[in-house]
Amino acid sequence: MKNAKKNDSGSCCLGIESSADDFGVGIATFDGEILANKSDSYIPAEGGIHPREAARHHAEVADKVLSEALAKAGVKPRELSVIAFSQGPGLGPSLRTGATVARALVSYLDLPLVGVNHSVAHIEIGKLKTGARDPVTLYASGGNTMVTAFESGRYRVFGETLDIALGNCLDVFAREAGLKHRKGVPLGAAVEQLAAKGKKLVTLPYVVKGMDLSLSGLLTAATAALQKGNCTLEDVCYSLQEHAFSMVTEVTERALAHTEKKEVLLTGGVAANKRLQSMLAIIAQEHDAKFNVVPLEFATDNGAMIAWTGVLAFRYGLVTALDESFVKLRWRVDKVDVPWIQ
């Protein structure tokens, strides 16, 4: 990034999110009002996300989603001030599609461009929508699982998964169990519904290594327990959730005790899970901290979070030159300067 020539050219930022299976467009004012948040999701016929097929989907729906967002916001393209896009981390083909759309817009409209870190955006939209100011954040999604807190100019990672993400763990188990993705009910939600009916806690691996955790062994053991046929699907779903959520809650509590911050924020797609919310609320209360959870509309990947984080960056004179707008597949949250936090 480099310093912008000016940062007061208007009042709206359009953000493009395309890091995985969702193509989203959001529009945010410089005062933090979300004017629009539209998206279209790629749903694979079977298995997990196929990056090239997801990218093809994004290219096909980009114009429609852009038009819907602008119409919802009541904003004309020429009234925009800046364009932001998810620069990483994420799936290469998907990210590149969103970046291409963003470059086309800034070239046509002669606007500044801001590359946004996807993980930072999840934290910032959570803070905006809950009013949290300086939280310990558990960011749990299909592609990321980490515990962060702000310190010395950046979001520092206090703990993270050593292998697969929490959302991916739940999704893969759901597919192994034969569950299907239904409109309005993602795989993780299907596991949550079944877990609510479980009664027996099946013994599964619990792997916390210092401040980090590992979920691949838990996934393998849960799948094996189901295949043996000695347990009901409901009991295995219940046990999988209890083990996985206890692990991330333990790491979050340790970070909370270490930092002595007075807020906890849950963000990312898995934030919609009521059981995970209840476990984090308990540890927050025990440490005299306020528990915050991002609203459902902004929990999964969305363009609004990119737009708002674009506003924050642009306000501090950060723009991305076109020749530096390449995507960053493994762009870590602790490599991003966040000057808007004092």
C-alpha cells in the first residue's frame, strides 16, 4: 500500500468479497452505515469447494450482485469514493476474480483502490456491529480459526489451528455423514441441529498444544465413531461440537486472562452456532468481560465487511496501486498494520 493523494473525495466505499464460495458486494458510508450487503453463493454439486468452479460462479454473478448492491444503497457508481476488495487470504482463483472486478471498476471510475485483509475485515465488521472497542476475538470460519487481540499496531495471533479450520471440520464431517447442503441451512447448521438432540458424550481426541489447537484428529475420530455404528449420528454431532468448541474456548480464555481485556468478540461463519456462543459467554462472564457476537448477516463472508475495512484504511491514507493489487493467498492477520486503532 502507499499513501493516497486525498482521502476526502466522497462518502461511500464499495467492497468486494470473493475469497471462497461467496461473491459479495457491500457499500458502507464513511460514518459506518451499511447501505447494502448483497451476495451470491457457489454451492458445489458434491464435496467441498472447487476453486475454479467457484471463480467461474463469481465471474457469472458479479454484474448481478453489483447491480443489486448499488440499487439497494441508492448509490450511482459515480457517487462512490473508493473501491475495496478482499486481497487475501483465500482461494487463488476466487480472489483473483474479485480483484479483477475491483480493478475494472477503479479504472473505469478513476477511483482509488484498497486491498483488504479478509481476516481483519471479519474483526472490524464485528466491532462495528457490536460496539466492541478492544476485544479478544475468536474468528472461526470455514477457512480460518484464530484468537487475536490488538497490540502495538497490529492484531496479534494468540492461538490458532495447526491444521484445518473449525468450520471446515464441521463441514467435512457433515459430508461424511451424508448430510446435504440445503438452501438456508449450511452444513454447519445441520450439525448444530442434530447435536441439540444428542445425549451421549462420545470420547474423542482433545488436542490443545500450548495456545494452538489441532482438529484433524478429532475429525478422523468422529468419522470413525459414526462408521462403527455404535453411536447415533446425533450423539456424534453433539460430541464433535463439545470437543471442538471446548478447545477453542480454552484458547480464548487463556488469551483473555493474559491480555486482561474486558471484551470478547466472536466472529466468522461459525459465530452463528448457539452452543459456541454460550460457552464463550460463560468464560467472558467469569473474567468480568462483555461478550459480543457478530450479527448473523455479517458472520459469513460478506462485502460489507470489506467495504467498512476499506473505509478505515482509506481514512488513514492507505491505497493499493494497481501494480501491487496481486492477491495474497496466505496473508496473515498479524502482518497487517491497522493505524486506525489508537
